[in-house]
Amino acid sequence: MQATRKTVQIAVLALIILIPLFNYYGNKIQQKDEIAIGKSIPLAAIHSLFKGSDRDAVITLSHQVKGSIWTIDIWGLKISDPLAVLESSVTALYLYWPMILSIFIPLLFTLILGRVYCGWLCPMNLFSETVTMLRKLLEKTGYRTRDINFSSKTKYTVLILGLSAAYILGYPLMVLIYPPSVISREIFNKIYSGLWGYGILIIGGYLFMELILSKRWWCRYICPGGAVYISLSRFRLLRIKRNNNCNQCGDCVPVCPYDLKPMTQEISAQCDLCCRCVSVCKPDALDYTFSLKNALPKNTKATTPGKPNGKPNGKPKQQEKK
Amino acid sequence: MNRRELLKLLGLTAACGILGENASAGTRGGNTEKNNLFRWGYQQENYLRPPGALPEKKFMQACISCGICAQVCPTQCIRFFTQNYEGRLRADTPYIVAAERACNLCLECTKVCPTGALMPVEEKQDVRMGQALLKEDLCLPYIKQGGCGACYTVCPVNAIRLDKQRYPKVIADKCVGCGLCEEVCLQKVKAVRIIDESRRLKS
């Protein structure tokens, strides 16, 4: 499962680079700018792929899919980030119907699967996970990293403050700090103008903080987009549930990037379905359950696992070690 | 502590590198525009929004800086402010500098904008990006430097007529402000410019 997730994340990052690149190639073909194509290695590579084909067909093909992870247009089907739609609508106090319709697919996915965008598609998650690995390496060399914790509800404050500031200033401010938007715009800028903008400093700053100050602080505490997805995924249908196989070994607790405790069923809407807990669970005590019942509000009180179900190895692992 | 200082140094170097590169690129690209500013006597720079754009205030409210309009633009006239107009850092919204590359009114960008910041436009004639103004003391035929008529030839909506088959005149009602005339103008300091009063940058 982890390998699949990594593959999806890398594929998404590759698409964020390839879609603008292919559009740029189409533009250059349309301008008959053979010199620019020859100069750049990726453009020349694409050019060699389409050597024999019809010029007009290549131009139309190159503009079929456009955009990035922030907003994409696939054969005329528009899909936008819910944060983009929310911000634009709040700032202008106006509902533009084609735009409202474009959040239908993300909304559907979030209501069924939960905060799956964060765990599987967001490029920032991929970077964060890489940095977390670097952080572990850094700790091994003897460098003492700090881990500043604050409330995971800070996200909502950031979202509300961002929206009100955007309304007052008349400009959707969060596009300047929201990583999927910044990353896709930076890549687009690099391809189209050959220059890096300030966005690379923003993302670099976030990752640097994650490296030495606070573990995965952006996704855990700050991300306004995450706040939107979390509020939607309270009603999700797919949830991770513990069954009677649990032997309270506690393996699933430290692997969770959001400090959730699958062992005691304390899985809130924060869960981004990264499935680390499921892959790490040895007695197969965590299942994906899919039912309408999940969507209903219920008692969210933490429950301790029931009696071990009569298995000989049902005792907690910590005691076995002793 | 040493490591921390090293990391700080690396971060700062990266920051300086990026800002320096951008600043130098800005001065390299801005010469045409600076010449124009000098001769046209404007205190402020002039830029255009892509076709179909809402009024400036509403445009800034609606645009989410996704860059789709620039991705599909076949002439690549649409740029973003992070691409350093005059070396200054601005919010990421699309703009056109007609003197350097003008819009050819393909209207692709109006169809793809997800936010409605660029509203769909059906006909070329319905676009209003600005208004062409002709400065006669810069125009070649008027200053007896020979006939030219480049702007007359290129205008896609026939908004420029030639008086006595020589002297260009802008027909204000027909002009859509695409800026092709400004791009092709032979003069280094453009004799014809697109002016959009609502979209001047504040300096």
C-alpha cells in the first residue's frame, strides 16, 4: 500500500511538471519556434516523440489537458481545489457557477474517502515525507532537532483569518502560501519564463522548519486547505476500524503522522488515509470499513480495545518483551 | 551550532541568488517599456489584462493565479507578475505588455479560465482590453519619414484607417485594444499605444 501511495504521489508530481511542459511545447510548435525547441532538453525529448506526426494534431493534443494540481482542465472537464473556489467566492462575494461546479469531483471524493487529497495527491506531502526521512538521518548524526507542537485546530484559525484578510484586502491571499498552488505555479513559471519566483523560498522555508524545528508542522497544524478537507471529511464513508484481532502492541501509534491513535479508535477526520497504520499492523487488526453508518454523527469517545479474543498471543507486546 | 550557521548561510545564499537573478532579468527585459514611458510622459507603467477580463478590482478578487490562461496562450503574450515586470515582485496575476508581445485575439484564455476572472467572449469585436492612442509626432508618415501603414495592415478588427492612403487614424469605436498595432509599430518609441486607464500600475 505504501509503495502504491508513493507511486501515485510521484506520478502526480511528474504530471504537474509534464502538463505545462507539453502545453509549452504545443505553443512553441504553433509559433514554429524550432530554435527554442532545440535548445531545451525536455522540449527536444518531446519533439523526438512526435517527430512523424501531424503538426495540427500535436497542437490540439497538447492543449487537451491543461492546468496543475491547483486547477485542472481535462478535455473540458474543470476540476478546482475547494480552497480556491472558497477563497475566490468569499473575496468577490459572488458565485460563478462553472467554478462552483468544478469542485463537485473533489467534494465527492472527500465525502467518500476522506482527506485523501492530502495523503495521496498533494505534492507538499511528498516533500514533507522526504524531509521527515532527512530529519531522521540528521538525528542519527547527533544533531538535536526540536519538535514544537501546537494545537491541530490552528488550521481553522489560519483558514478563517486568511479568508477575512482576503475579503478585506480584495485579493485571494492564500494562493500565495498554499503549497499545492505555490508549487504548481513555481514549476509553471520555471518552464514558461526560466526564472524561479519567491515561491521556492516559501516552500524551502516550510521544509527547513520541518527539518529542524517542528515535525511536519505545515500539514499538521497550519494548512488552510487541509482545514477545508478535514471539515468535509467528517462525514466520510470509508474509515479505518479496529477489530477483535488487536493485541494492543501499539505499533500503529508512532507511525501516524497526525498523532492519531488507531489502536484506541481515536481516528478523527484528520486521517489522510495514508494507511501506514494498516500496513504496520501485524495481527491485521485494522480494516477499511465502508458504510453509510460511518457518515452519521456518533459518540466519538475513545474506547479501549475489548478483551483479547482468547488467542494465546493476545497479550500486549510490551509485556512479552519483558 | 556550526551546522545551524551553515544551514542559515545556505538558505540566505539561495534567497540572494533567486532575488538577484530575477532583478537582473527584470532590468534586461524592461528597456522597450522604459523608452515608452519616457517619451509618452506617463508617471505610471501601463499594462493590459487578457481579453474578457473583469474590471481591475473584481479581477484581482476573482483570479486564483492558476496560470491556465498563460498555458494555453499560443503567442505567449500572457505573463505573470512573478515573471518580473520591471524587476518588481507582484502578486501573481496575468498581464500583457503589448509593446513586447501582443494578443492575437484567439480568445482561448477566456474559455479556460475557471474563476470567471476572464469571462467567455464570443466575438473578437466584443473584447475591450483598452484603447489605442496615436501620437502623431512619433508616427513616421506624420513626421515625413516615408509611408508605413504597418498598424493598418495588422489590425484584426479594421479599427485603423489610412487618411489619404498614408496617415493612420484610430477609429475609437472599433478598437478592441489587442495591441497588435503597438507591437508592429516600427518606431522604437511606439507611436501607437494601448491605454487602459483602469489598469495602470501604481508606482
